[in-house]
Amino acid sequence: MAHPITAPMLGEPYLLTPGPLTTSWDVKQAMLKDWGSWDNDFRAMTRDMRTRLLSLIGVGSEAYDCVPLQGSGSFLVEAMLGSFVPQDGKVLVLANGAYGQRAAQTIDYLGRDHIVLDKGDYMPPRGGEVANILAADPAISHVLAIHCETSSGILNPIKEIAAATHAAGRKLLIDSMSAFGAIPLEASDLCYTAFVSSANKCIEGVPGFGFVIAKTAELAAAKGNSHSLCLDVHAQWSVMNKTGQWRFTPPTHVVAAFMTALVAHTAEGGVAGRGARYAKNRDVVVAGMRSLGFETLLDDRWLSPIIVTFFCPKDPAFVFETFYELMKAKGFIIYPGKLTVVASFRVGCIGQMDEHVMTLVVAAAKQTLNEMGVISAAPPAAALDERKKLTEIDDKEIA
């Protein structure tokens, strides 16, 4: 069904980011009521939320359970790693951007053994590579994959990664912060041990908590693994199932807003409907920005419907900080680049935005370039050469 997009509040710009993002009026209004964290009404809300989230992973969800936990996305990644990887475990971290690297740093803090497959900023880890590494190192117990690496906007091939991990008899952990709710993560297709996501991403809630969806058997087996009192997923799961309560003070207003967002998600057509709108947003903004001379960091095959990274123009008149401020003045907050090898910026495709908003984004970018005196939005030739070279390497790997 058609999804009614509501304009931001008066004077409030659109957040073209991978979350926090622009939310609906209904989500904002849901935070105007106070809730008792121990009250039966809030317990019922928590129970309903867990059930609704499990329904999004489809057939096979009966073998899984959902555990909400306070904190940002990075809190949830740490909770997942600390709870499901035992002290004597070893993790293969699949990294192609900042969030894979952050996961590796987290594992360092946890004192778990690990190795990193670092694919740089442009390319995804492939199933064949994972299979080869697992075959060569029987000590690896877990594989950690980033579903959508938002530092570049790349959508990683999670199905082939899952297949390789399962075939090798290892356990798959997924950081699906910015993908769950818009990209399928069916339990019947992907034999994962657990994944994590956050309230303020594709479900279109606000920041304050995230959730772990994990096999019930793995949750039970995680007892005693965690390094942390607050980030112990098994303890949160156990208490929540016994009492219906969160162990520590929950973000009640945020949970209420998230429930409103979940209802809207269902009304839009669930994962398929939400993903289709975001994909249309991406297609419109990519075509429009390319018409202005901008180029995407990634080859089309790896563009996610979550966020798109564009090279900064080589034109000396282009200064990102000026571009950012002028775009903000027109009602659009874009995202700085987060790459190590090339100047870039990002445009998010998620949140309360549709293709008509994205058309306005392109028009604002065109006007901003004119105001800055930028003649050409084309990137440096070396950046395009690097993208072409790495794409050819990937073609050979696929072949």
C-alpha cells in the first residue's frame, strides 16, 4: 500500500543519514506519554514488540528469541560478541569499512582471539574467501559479518557468507544495524546464530535501544560468557522471560515510539514494502546526482538502499564544509565521508522520505554547486581508476 510521508516539523531539516533519521509525526507524538517501567502495560508493550520483531525473520523464527537491550548500536554489537563468543573462541571479522574495524577493536577489548579479512573501502567479502579462511584455520569458531557497511554504503553478500560459514560448521554473527527491516534476513535462508539491530534505523524509531535476535539454544548456552553486567544478553533474556521486565531502567518513551514505528512498518508492507521505498529513494538520488556530474564510490552491483557514498568533486571550488552548510540551509543534512583513501560524502535513503524528497535533494545540490562556483562535480580520475581496477578484480573472483 502507499506510504504517507509526513513533512518534518517546521524548521526541521531532513536527516539524510543512516540513523538517527527523520521520523514521522506519530512516532514523535508517541513519546509524549509517560510509562511505568514495571507496570503491566509496559510489560505487555515489551512482549508485543519482541513478538513483532521475531515475525520479521519469517519461517524458522520459532527457533529464535528477541532480546531488547538499552544503548546504541555499538553497545549491542559488544553485547552480542561478549555473550555468544566464549573466552576460548576465535572470530573471523569481515571488514570493509569503519564498522567492521570497530567490531575488531571491540573484540580486542573483550580479550577474544580474532583475525580480520580487510577488504578496504570498495569491495565486499565473498563467500569463497570466507570458505578458504575457515578451511585453513579450524580454531575459528565464529564469523562476524556487517550486513550493510554504512561507511561506504556497500550491501554485503550475506547469503553467500552465511552459506560458507554454515558449510564449515561455524557460527555466524551479523551486525544488521542499518539493514534489518528493509533487507530480508529470513531465518530459513540464513543459518545465523544471532544478529543485532537498532531502534533508530529501518524501523524508523528513535535512538535509545537495540535488540538481539538469536537462536534460543544459543541464548541458553551463553550463560556465563559475558564480560559485562549490563551487556549480558543471557541475563537480560532470562529476567525478561521470567518477569516481563527489563533488568535495568528501560527507555520507556523510546520503546513506545518504536511500537508506533513497528505498526507503520507493517502498514507499509513490512520488509518488502520498506525496502522498495528505500530502493526507489536510492535510484532517484543516484540518477540525479550523476546527472550533475557526481560519481558513486561503489559500482552499481554493491549500492545499498540504505546510504550512498559519493566522491567529492576535484573542482578546487568545492569545499565539503561549505557544501554541507549550504545543503543544511536548504533543509537537508547530509553525512560526511568516513573513508580512509578518498574524500567523499554520503546521502542517506532511509527515514520518512520518498522519491519526491530525493528529487528535492538533487535540486538543492545543483543550486548549491552553482552558489559555490563549482564548474564540474566530477571526482579525481584516480578515484575512478581505483574503482574500475577493484571491480575488475571482483569480476575475476566471481568468475
